[in-house]
Amino acid sequence: MRSSATLMQLGRRGLLRSPRAFSGSQSGKRTQMPGVCCSSAAATSAVSTSAEPHAHPATATPTGEKVAQRKRILSGVQPTGRPTLGNYLGAMRNWVALQELYDNYFCVVDMHAITVPHDPVELRASTRSMAATYIAAGIDPARATIFVQSHVPAHAELCWLLSCVTPLGWLGRMIQFKEKSRKQGEDVRTGLMTYPVLMAADILLYQADLVPVGEDQKQHLELTRDIADKVNSEFGGKPWKKRGGRGGRVFKVPEVFIPPSGARIMSLLDGTAKMSKSAENDNSRINLTDSPDVIANKIKRCKTDSFDGMEWGNPDRPEASNLLTIYSLCTGKNKEATLADVGEMRWGAFKGALTEAVVEHLRPLQSKYGELMADQSYIDSVLSHGAETASVTAERTLADVRDAMGFVPPYRRRT
């Protein structure tokens, strides 16, 4: 395992971007970006609009050929609950492959975790645990920026600035707020309502091109796009330039990212409900840190049906489809090969095969996670380095926002 000294020798990547001229309209209409494609060629293609805040200029190869810079992806996970097999197969495993195609920022969003009552001791432990899970899953700190949200103060400041621009009615329409506020009753916190604005700040700070989101977060990303448009329309463009600023768009408007593979993994107790780390019943999920015996017991008790054999796509058998998907992803076999293996099995035999597949698939991850948690100084060094790297881009974006909105820049005495 690399020491913190080795990590710090990796050096900082160049994240300062050179601005381009702004040629878009200031009508507040969104600039249309190309559709998301998961091929390597699409991942490295340049964005078609010239209004690109902090855009990397094209770099030149030794032969003089210009190469477009990679698009940026930002993704974050709350340090609440234990990450599940669903989190890993549906998201984290995809992120590993994305390291080769994109400029990746992975954030442990601890400030989002306090919008509901929380245990301070558990929050601190879970934050490190989540960072260790990122690395154990295959995220390489040398190729991606891993950091904690609260370690970059710009998140909180930008959230306030965006809150002063965002209409209250926009937040009142957020479905997650309505659902979670009903659960909290009279103890609803202000932070729960403004949660989507903080999420917008997380994304816009890093001028992300693409954001991987689940079905439950698509509305929040659309709000982020609306907020970015509003700020660009009210404070950016030629008027900003006339005031002595950079001009152009203040924020890049992010697009939804659809990963190249992965799956929506469902509950072990209900094939129509998503596997969730926040579900009350721990038997509904497989946690990434569950022991082989616990995994076997959960799969043994998972919901099944009265049909013989296994099949995909039968609406009357959601549990069969879900468990076959887990088996397929854990073994790396496609649908045809999976059915050839287990299609004729009855539930008892299939559960045994599924248990073996899951346990073996998670074994390397669990071993790496154990090593990381035994060396918390290494985790802290990764997070410290990540925060320094993230702060370069975040502070530049924040300086642009302050300037565009008319704040007096802080005085810096020359030395």
C-alpha cells in the first residue's frame, strides 16, 4: 500500500482553465450540448459551444496534433449507511472504467448527510469508510480526485449565493423534499429544503460536463441546470464583460450522464423496490462489508416465487429478473451464458450458486477495504490531497461568481 508520502509525490494535475470568448445569447435559454455517448471518441470530443467557462485549451502532441481535453464528471455519495451491492454494481463499478475516459471528481458529500438528525461519531467514521470504499472499489487517487465536501469551503459559500438566486417555488416542487418532509413530521429542517441548492453548488463549482444520477436525482439535476441558466442570464455574458469581468457563461450547464453498463439492483425482499442502504430492514440488501455467512443467510431468506426455473423479463417474476442480474454482473456472464448456467435450476440450487458468485466477486474489494481501514493516515492523506486539488477549480469558479454578482474582491497585500 502506498504511503502518504508516496501519494503526495504524485503531484497536482493542472486544473486551471483558460477562458474562451462567449458567443451565446443572454436570453436565458439553455445552450444545447451533444447527446451523451459512452464511447472513447465521444468522451474526449470537444463541447460544441464556444461559451465554456474555464475550458482546457487543446493540448499538442509531439507531432503537433491537437488533442481535445477530457470531459469532466462529478459524482458524490452521502456517508450514511453502509454502501450496498446495488451501489457498487449500479454505480461504483462504472466509475472505475470512467477513469480512463473522463476527468473524474468523486466527493463524499458529508454536508448533505446532516439535513436529517445524525450521530456525529457515526458521521466521522462513515466519511472515512466511504472514502475507503471508493478506493477499494477501484477508484485510483492518482487518476481521480477523491475529496470530502466539507473540506472545500467553497461549497457552502456557493450554496448561499445560489440560494439568493433560486426562487422558493422551485424548491417547493422537489419530490424528494415532499416525501422526506412527511417522514420527518414537525422536525423538518431548512437544510432538507435547500438540499438541492447545495447539490447544484457541488456540481457547478467544478464546471462538470456530465453528472451520473439515479432516477430519484434527475429532478435535482434539472434544477441545477435551471439555476445555472438563471445565473448565466442575469449575471454573465456581455454585461459582465462591460463591468470589467471575464464575460461569457458563469457556469457550464451539466448534462445527465448515462453509464455504459450497470444495472438497477432491487431489494432482496421486493423485486420492484430499489436496493437501498437506508432501508430499515438490513435483510433487504447486501452490504459491501457483509461477511460470507451474512451474505449466504440474506440470499437464503430473499423473496422468491412458485415458478420452476429461472427467467428474465417476466413481469410476474421481478425477483427472478433481479437475482439473475446480480448473478450475471458478479460472474461477468451475459444473459445467454447466465441462463445456460442456471436457467434450469430451482430456487434452492440457484441461491447457492448466487451466494458463491457474490462472495467471490466481493472478496478482493473486502480485502482491500480492510487494509485501508487499518491505515487511516493513508485515507486522510488521500482526502487532503483531493481537497487541495478540488479547491483549485472550486476557488476559481467561486471568484468568477463573486465577480459576476458584483462583490468587491478581497484585498491582497503584495509581499
